[in-house]
Amino acid sequence: MKKTVLITILLITAAAVKAMAGNDTTAAEAPKVRFTYFFETRMGADMLDYPGFGSLDWTVAPGCSFSNGLSLRLPIEYNLGMHKESYSDYEGVYMSTGTIGLNLGYDLLRKSKYYWLELNASGGSSYLKTVYRFAYADLSLKFGSKFSGAYNIYFGLGLRYLKPYNPDMSQKLLMHCAIGFRF
């Protein structure tokens, strides 16, 4: 499964590099790069096993945004999985882990002076050796304003697919909502 995660990350990176290389810009009009940070809290529920599983995730995603609408980030997350049942090697209903991945975003309203709407695709894997380990693929849409000066608040909706490494756990498809700050 780790090979699948690595292939996903490589494909996202290749798409970002190809999109940046395909710009019709000259040296005088080169895309401007701005370093950004996302701080996000995300809550999700499993669409396949509702209400058997839910998640609460906290994310820090440093990266860069380009004037052509693309962004590339490295999301580092702390994930808390909430199960109704317990598993054989874990007694309890809460399990936690950390993940790291790669995020590629595109601002659909890049020409707007007041709002941004970003489509994001992410992939990654857990890095802590816990019972709750998984690879993930994520697709989300985030909306925020550009009014707030140095930072702004945003809201998001999305889907997340979890492929657990633990054979006792089943695959998950989460519908999630997020609230966060972009600096």
C-alpha cells in the first residue's frame, strides 16, 4: 500500500510541475510565488459505515501559492479516529495517528480580488507506528475571502478515502467539513 501512496504523491507532483511548465509567461511575467500556511480542523463521518466511524483531524500545511492559481503544500496532520466498536489489539473507541502527504490546489477564482475557491487533491500516509495506520486520498473544495489582511478564514467540504494498514479495519470513505485559517 505504501507503493500506492508514493505513486499518488509522484503523480500529483508531476501534474504540478507540468502545469507550471506549461504557462504562457515570459520572463517579465513570471508567476509570483507566495508562501502560505493553512491551519485546519476537519470533522468527517464514514459514508459507508455511518455512524460506526468518525474522524477529527488537525492540519498544518506549509507550502507556496503561485499567481497562476496553483498551490503546492505539505500537509502534516494529527488524526483522531472514533469507532463505535473496539478492535482485538486496541481497547477503546479512540485511536490516533499522524499523517504526512502532498497537496495540490488550484484557485478557481484566481482573478477575484475578494474571494478564493480552491480545489484540492491530496495523498499521503501515516508515519506513526500505531494500530490506526492508513494511506489516504483526499479531494476537497475550500472557500474563503481575501478581506482579512494578513490571514483569512475559510470553510471546506470534501471526500477522503482511507485504506487502513491494519487488517482488522475496513476501508473508509469520509464526507468531511473543515474550518481553517490561511496565512
